[in-house]
Amino acid sequence: EEKRHAELPNLEVELQGGVLNILFEEPNEARFVISPNSPVRQIWVSALVRSFKLSWSPDAQAFALDGEPLAALIDRLIHAQLGR
């Protein structure tokens, strides 16, 4: 099974079996999980003790939640986790 890693300061990114894990060591240990849910055509994000279910947005041409595209959501959540 394919497994890839990328390391950045304070976090580690791991892709395995189509599921993306973002692991934080500081300021406190945490894990974000980003996974496709093909049967319902969504991407599910588990982060900051919450769950987010993003559906395809034809307008944004991206998976989005309330108009916020996946990339922007992940960026916002990472900044919140790192306290920035």
C-alpha cells in the first residue's frame, strides 16, 4: 500500500490509501483526517474536534462547505491549530 510523507515544522503530512492525515506535535498533539466518501460524493474532514462534510460546488469547481473551498478550509484549520 502506498504511503507518502511530507514534513513541515510542527506538523507531518501522510497520505495512505486515499486518506490524508495531518499530524501536529505542537502546540499540542492533534490529527486532522481528510478522506473521500465516494458513495455520497463528499470529502469529510475531521479536525479540531469537529467534523466537516464538503460537497462538490460547481460554482467554485471544488469541494466546499458553505462556499469555502476545501483548500481554504484546511488552511484556516491549520492556522487555528497552530495558533496563528
